[in-house]
Amino acid sequence: MSSLFSLEGKVAIVTGASRWTGKAIALEVAKAGADVAVSARTADALENTAAEIRSLGRRALAVPTDMRVSEQVDNMVKKTLEEFHRVDILVNNVGDALMIKPTRDMSEEEWDSVITENLKPAFLCSKAVVGSMIEQGGGSIVNIASGEGLRAHVTNPGYGAAKAGVINLTMSLAIEWAPYNIRVNAVAPGFIGTPLLSQSLEWLPPDLQALFKRVPLQRASTLEEIAGPVVFLASDAAGYVTGTTIIVDGGMTSAM
């Protein structure tokens, strides 16, 4: 790998890394040379991710964490610093798009749950690592947003609002922390080819099924196609990139 894209000598935290997109990101970050602390709520699956990272010749630390709870997030960062002595990269991947409800059918509790699941972790985790990044002279934070944060999402307004919040938080933190050489960017995926997508296409409303068929590249992304832009944003190749959201949706947003 070109040194421009290398993460050799760096330490990364990847949240939501027990499966699918988060796991793929953690593995690609490790392949690029970083040691990786992985976190999620599912301990056994998280240990499997850590074992795969070690099989690549990189160091790994699994820290089971609920990213909605500030004390647990602080503990995750503390354990990472104890093990690796620094945090160069944070990937905020935690989120859940399973609820499909229009506004009139959504309770206040359900709204709060969607916002807490999809927006609060990016705030808590970024806040938890910024002190160590300032002390070491910089770092890179990459938030996983969604194309749903860039357009109306009538079947799940809470999710769309939360992901729009992630995009705005990305811009705000990028400007606030630029004086400390901390870059903050986001990746906004469209449809991702996971087992969940295959299942959900069977019960999605007709309008969302039709939306999937309108993707110009006529397919969902692979997990690695989401992980690739994350590695770019984490690397020195993106050294002059901050406050930006890279859309990875097969052209769907442009087409719409």
C-alpha cells in the first residue's frame, strides 16, 4: 500500500464493530496498518472481530460498550489508551435503521430511541477522544452517516433527522477542532449489501423497494466499498479534508 494511504503506527477505535459494516471497517483499517480497539454491545462477536484483526498481524482490543452511555464510552477510551497509549482514529459507526414508522405513528419514546441510537454515540465518543487527540497533536474522526440524512425520509423521519444531525455535527466539530489538527469527516452510505438488506427488501414498503431499483449502479454496495472511503479519510491522503461528507450510494442521491 502507498505510504500516502498507510495507517501504519496509528491506533484506531471502531464502534459497532461486531458485524457487517463496522467489522469490515475495522478489518480494512487493520489491513492498512493500524492497531484497532473494537467496541459494540455483543461481546462474543466482538472477540471474533478482534481475533481476525490479530490474524492480520495487528494488535487488537475488544471493549464491550454501550455507546449510548457516557460512563461506558469513557471506559472504552480509557482502556484503549492504557493498551495502546494513543488514539489517532475514531470511527463512529454505531446506528440502527430498523424502525419503519411515519411521524403520526411514532411515539415520543420511539423518537427518543432513534435519536439516541443514531446521533448521541457520535457526540459521546468524539467528546471522549478529543482530549487525547489534542495532547498528541491531532487525529481523525470519521462518522458513518447515511444518504437518508440528505433527503426526506418519510418512512422513518427520526432516522433521517438523526443522520442529518450526524452530518451537521461532523461539520461543526470539524470547524471547532481544526485548530488542534483534528479532522472530522463523514461517509454517507446508501443501500449496503448485508444479510439485513436481503431480508428487509421483502418487507419494505413498495416506495422503498422502488427506490432501491433506482440506484444508477443497479446494486447495493459491498461492505468494503464503505470501508474504503473510511480508510482514505483516516489516512494522510485526506490530510486537507475536513468537514466533508462523502456520499457512497451508487449515484442514488445525484439521480434524485
